[in-house]
Amino acid sequence: MTRHIKNISWSLSIALLAVAGGLLLQGCRGAEEAPAPEAEAAGGAVKAAFIYVSPVGDAGWTLAHDNARQVIDALPYVETAYTEAVPEGAEAERTINQYVRDGYNLIFTTSFGYMDPTINVASSSPDVTFMHCSGFKTADNVGTYFGRMYQPRYLTGIIAGKMSESNVIGYVAAHPIPEVIRGINAFALGVQSVNPEAKVHVVWTQTWYDPAKEREAAESLLDIGADIIAQHQDTPAPQQAAEKRGHYSFGYNSDMSSFAPAAHLTAPIWNWDVVYEAVVEQVHNGTWASSQYWGGLAEGVVGLAPYSELVPQDVRDLVEAKKAEIVAGTWDVFTGPINNQDGESWVADGEVMADGDMLGMTVLVEGVVGTTPG
């Protein structure tokens, strides 16, 4: 179906748009062959709108969502639209309301800070289906969806722990919410599993998308001896800072290897089409019901970007063995014994942390250097 685009932001530089645009065309995962039109006749048309917190050209979080949007846009019964770079708060609520007025019957709000605006609009729009990414509030017409990104985070921690020579590993973090804290902890646990001497040093930017701040944060970590940089940010800026200094890095959200090929090891990535295809089919068939989806490596909603040639084969083998345990369900990341940052027991030996505790995580684990602001 024809893609409809609204309110495109031109704040991103032309150079980054050009490169990221190329990635978008190359990186979109192909949809399965659509059923014949007569097979779809029983269902209703789906007009799906997407609200993005950063520009599509961020090469990360929003690009990953938009790649998946393009997959469902190719389905014969789906029409999509999106608005990018929408601030969390009142403007988000206005944007969501506008899509309701424009007749969209499925609205995906793709950032944690859109949670209350989504709930507010949904309360007066009972005939519209809403899906909020990474939140915890639901209603009869509001579901939530997210992925167990902590699983591939742990795997990248194994790589970092094996490949660091300085035992100083940097992590550029966005906002101090459970999602980000959970990722830091999983990464640090992966590091500690293979290199107990290594420490993960965290610097917070307090932004999802700000290439300059992200780069500065990475540089401050490199200045204290970090030889590997990980990130929970939307752009390749931290990786580019690492490459400039001759050190390694991990991307996030999507495969960012083309932006820092001499530094990029791999990246924990999102495959949102796994969720989006299922949701639009349910809305189309009239079978959608509010739920809270949290899939992981086994479901394919999260994964790892291809390994760089920089990652030794023995390290890859170690990662793949642990990944197989997670996919099989025989082990998961937050299985005790785990100590908190002060060295006190947090998860007892053999205990597996409950999903609710993981989703509300505010404590940092042993091996992390830094505090959570606020």
C-alpha cells in the first residue's frame, strides 16, 4: 500500500539522512508473500499510524521501528503513516489525537514517555486499538509490547569481557529508567561471567537522541581508559568516537556497522516486524485483545547483528553456546547468585528474577561503576 508520511523533520543533517536512508532501504526485512485478495476479504482494512520519538534517520531506534512499518505497509489490507521526532508529553497527545480524527484504527506509540498520552487518548477513543512500546499501563483498547533486550545485551557483555585489555568498559546510557538499567546490568553480568576483573563505567546523557551529547559521553569514557564502548542511545555517535580513538564498540537498535566499521563488533538489535505483523493480522481479523507482550531471542523480536571480523571465533562460539541456552529456556540472564552494586546479595543462588521485578528494575549490579541520577 502507499506509504503516507506526515510532518517530516528536517533537523537531521543531510549527510546522515542520506546514509541512514540507504540503510533503511537495504535493512528492511522482507515480508512473506501476501495472501490472495479473496483470502483477505473477510477482514477489515487496517489504517496503522506510528509515533516516533526521533527522526527516522537516527539509524537506530526509530529506524528499526520504521523498517518494520514498511513490512506491514506492503500487506494488501494495511495502510500506514508516521510522524517522527515527536516530543514526549503534550505534543505526543496532540499527534495521537490527530490520527484518531484522521480515521486511523490502529496506533503504535513507540517510546516510553508516550505512555500517559496514549492512555489519555485511548480513554475517549474506544473503537481505536492502541499499542504502546515499553510501557506498563493497559486498557481494554491498549496493549503493550517490548522485547527482552537484556538477553542480547548479556551476550555482547561476554564479547566485551573477553576482548577488553584495559578492563575498563564504557557504557553511554540515556535515561535512568528500568529499561536502561536492566540493559546495563545484563551487559555487566555478561562481562563479569568471563572477566571478573573488568568494570563497566556508566555515563548518562539524559536524552534518547542527541549525537553531540552521545559522542561527548563516549569521549569522557575513553579518556578514563575504556577500550570498548557500549551504548543505549539512538545514533552511531558513541561508536564513531570509539573508532576515532582506535577502540571497539557495540551498536544498538539496528546494525550500525557501516558507520564505524573499524570499531563495530556487533549490536543488540530489534526485529519489530515480528510484533507488527502479528498485531495487524489480529486487528484485521477482529481477534485482537489487550495484552502485554514481552518476547525475546526465542521469538526473534531481539537478536544480534552479524559479528564483525574483529570478533575471534572462540569468542563467537562462547556467545553462541550461551545464546542456545537462552533460546532453549534452560537459563536466563537474571538467575542468581547476583549481587547489587554494594556487593550485597540481590538474587539468591538458583533463584530466577520474576518478570515484574525485571520490568521495574532500579538497582545496579556489582561490577558497574556509576550511579543512577535522580
